[in-house]
Amino acid sequence: MEQITIDGKAVKDPDMILSAGSELVYHRLPWKEPDAPYLLEVSYEDNDMIALNKPSGLQVLPGGLFQQRTVLKQLQWQASKQKSSLSNQESHPVPVHRLGRGTSGILLCAKTKLAKTCLAAYFADGTSVIGANSDMNMELCTRKISKIYRALVSGMVEEDEIIIKQPIGIMQYPGVAKGLYVATPSGKPALSKVKVLERDVQGNRTLVQVAIQSGRPHQIRIHLAFVGHPLVEVKRAKPKVKICDNRELTYMVILSMLLEANQSPLTLNLLTKTFAQDGGYPRPLTPVPGDCGYYLHAHQLTLSHPTTNEVIEVMAPLPSILPNTGRGKENYHSLEDQLGMSPQPLIF
């Protein structure tokens, strides 16, 4: 079967122009998606919304190599199981914001169209406020939703509180088709407030709490790296490259032949890249910014209920690497203890 057809005929001319009413069909090649966790804990649920405790490594929306192993697909699958012919109001759970694939913790999802519209507006309002007034402090912003994260960062953060106002924008980056989000003066306004919880002197790392007013992509990771304290990386074994199922045997046979013929590493690299075109998505052979491997957890979510206006607070249990404050106090040294004073937040 040809991959691309127009009105049932295979396309051989890449410059072919479509006519009005023509039907273009793309037959995607099959591939095996990378392993990903699939267990989703429910932290809160009612008739309008559901808050999930997302594990690190699970992507929220389909994209790239992950088309089925995502939170959205799991929600749709669960909804299809619960549908009843006697019910006129069917649930349509959908995430109203994103968490990075490597970020764990609370993910808020709407179960009705009304809740989706309302909750999406909550998140948009905070970002628009920052865009309208970049000098506004978080304490002065009245919001109907707030998010607090727990993170482990590299180095010793000297200040007890830091307010980061660095804009975030996109730049081109090899291996990232749509570009990479970075700290740049030409980007869009963003605001994060960082509070030190514990300092691990021996491990040269700091446990922090981060509250974000805006919701730029990868905002916390970018802002923490901008002030010189990137997230601590998870030490993992180097993964083995997995080739598409229906071509793996062929690949291994050709690879062994090339090795026996003492072919150069360049030839083997070209072969690997050729066989890595799984369904049109190149399988990355080297890590790029945004991959999993860091300690960031969406710990607390407080919001005004979309239909009752009741204040709802949801907590996601902390991973063992991100303990509650009070643990490891023997390594904790606050600036207030050292100087006998309470310094003002440092603003970037």
C-alpha cells in the first residue's frame, strides 16, 4: 500500500497540486511506542471535573512518538467504557492544562464543556494579567486558581525567596521540530515565585517550592535554570535504541553483516537513522531539552469550583525524593538563621 493517495491513487509527484474536493489520505506506518507508565490516581472527582495524580514519564496529549500512551487517550478509553444508552449527559474528560512528560503531580481535567470553558479561562486569566502588567507582584494578583510545585534544584540557593520575571520564547533547536522554549528578552512575560524549603549542604542541592502566576511552556525549568539553579537530573542507565517491530529482524541482519565487513561507524549511524523513521517521526538518538529525567512535582492546586464557586484544594502526595519540610533539618541553613534577619525577595 502506498503511503499517500489522492482520490485512491498513489501520489508519485511531490509537486502535485490538489484540486477542489480531492481526498488526500496518509497511511501511517506502524511503530511501537516507547514504554510509559499508565497508572493514574484520582485525587479529586465530581460531576464537573477530575484531578489526577500523573506519574512522571506519561505524556498528557498525543504527539511525536506518543500517540496512544497518553493521559488523554486513557481518559477517552475510560469514558467509552462508562457510556450508557440511557444517559443523555455523557462525560467528555479532557485536560485543561499541561504538565511536562517528566513532571509528576496534579493534572486538572474537565468532564463537561461548561467546566472546560471555565477552567481554561482560569488558567488564561493569570497569564493575561502578567502580560498586561509585568511589574505586578503575585500577592497582588487575585486568581481563581493557583498551582504550587515542589522541585529539587542544583546548587545552594542563597536567597530564601526569589521572584523571577524573565520572559520566555521559542528558538530553533536541532531535534525539536517546533523549536525550543528558552529565556529570551523577546519572549512573552512570565512570573514565578521560588521559596527555599531545605538546603542540602552535603549534596549541594536545594529543595524549593515554586508558585507560578503565568503558564508558559516549561516555565519552571526555564526560570530555575535562568537563575543558575537547574533541576537536579535523575541518574538513569543509558537506554537501548529500539527499532520498529516489523523491521527489527531485518535491521539486525544488515547490522551484523556490516559489522562483519568492518564498515565504519558513520555507515552504521546512517543505517540507524534510516530505520528510525517510525511512522514519519524520527526516533531521537540523543536526549534533547524536555526529555524526562528531573525532579519536579505539581504538589498543590487550589481553585474556585467552576459551577459552585466553592474553594477546592487538591494535594498530590510528594515523591520520597521531595520530602515534606522538616525532614533533613540537620542540613538546613536559612539565610534568616545565618544573618538574624528576614531579607526581601530577590527579583530577576
